[in-house]
Amino acid sequence: MHEIGKATYIFASCKVWHIPYFDALAQEENAEWIWVSQPSELVSSLELRNPRYIFFLHWNWLVPKSIWERHECVCFHMTDVPYGRGGSPLQNLIAAGHRQTKLTALQMVEEMDAGPVYTKKDLDLSGTAQEIYVRAGALSTEIIRWMVSVDPEPVPQCGEPVTFRRRIPEQSRLPESGDVAHLYDFIRMLDADGYPHAFLDYGDFRVEFRKAQQGDMELSAQVKIYKRKNEA
């Protein structure tokens, strides 16, 4: 059981690269921190606790209305909302040519990424997708510490919304036109653990590209080749 008088916070993420950030928070005094990585763990954690905040750093499932109506749920979105609401924000930002963005902490409401904003912080979009996600995790942890300390009131979004569409695996196919810089961005924006990497199909084989390095007129990349499964 958690100690009486201690505030409780839930740290929700399905990505292992967030574990070090949770561990650091869990070492801090005067609070109980709970890690959840899937919906069943979230539900069971709420059966005996009433957390002050539920922080969603990376979550692949729809959070039920019964949870976000009863608890203050904070999600982290990698755009300067209301610009860039919706799916695959990192990939859509890089594909649109952005080099910088905002990491936004916002309150979860029924409409995706439409809730009021607690704060926004600058986020650099250089490097691979994996490096950017890790960087965003560190920045999210800074925001979490600030929220726990300050208990801020979120402010409604203003401006005309621009919505991104969630990418599908087929969109990771390497483009057939463009320049080297565009190709570099395409490979790096998909270069993260658990994501469909940039690929080409060659006969029975699939060729995947990671760890791209850009030169003046060329680029190099790590290549993985494997036989494709029979497609129905």
C-alpha cells in the first residue's frame, strides 16, 4: 500500500527507453510513482489509488473516458498545438521540413490533442527518430517535475487546428525521387525501435535502412535484408 500523505503519480509508457526517467522520479521523496506499460496495468493501478496526475509519455491505446473524466491525465505531444494534432507527429514534422518543434504537455480530453495546455518547450528534431524520442523523454521528465512542484492550470488552445494523419507501414517505402537530403530525412525519421523502418522491396527480399549518414552528394546507411513473407 502507498503511504498516507504521499501524493501518487502514474507514469504511463509502452517504451522501455522511458524507464530510466521513471526510475529517477521514483527515487525522489514525498511521492509515490507507479510505472504502467499497458492498459490492464493502468486499470489495476487505479483500483486502489487516486493519483494527482497520470502522465502519458508514449501510449498506443485509447484512454477510456471513464479514466480521463475521473483523473487529470496529461499527455505529451510533439507539436506546437493546435498545429499538428493527430498521429505520427515526429514523422509528419520532419517530412514537412521542420527542424525544431515544441513538446506540449496538455490535458487529455475527448478530442485527440485538443485539450488545454500546461506548457510548451522547445524540442530539436535533429538525429534519428530514436534519438529524438529519448530527447523528448528527458524533456517530458523536466516538465513532470515542474508540474508536480507548481501544479499549473492549463490554458485553452487558440488558433486554427492543423491535423496530421497517422502514417501506415506502406508509407515507409523509400521514395523514388527527391534529393539526398530528403532521402536522409526520410530514413532518419523512421529510425526508432519498434517502428517500420525505411525499406525497398527487391524481388523476394525486403531491404531496410537505418543509421543514415549524409554527405555532400551521397549518403550511407546500415542495411538489413531478409526474405519477405508470402503476401496473400
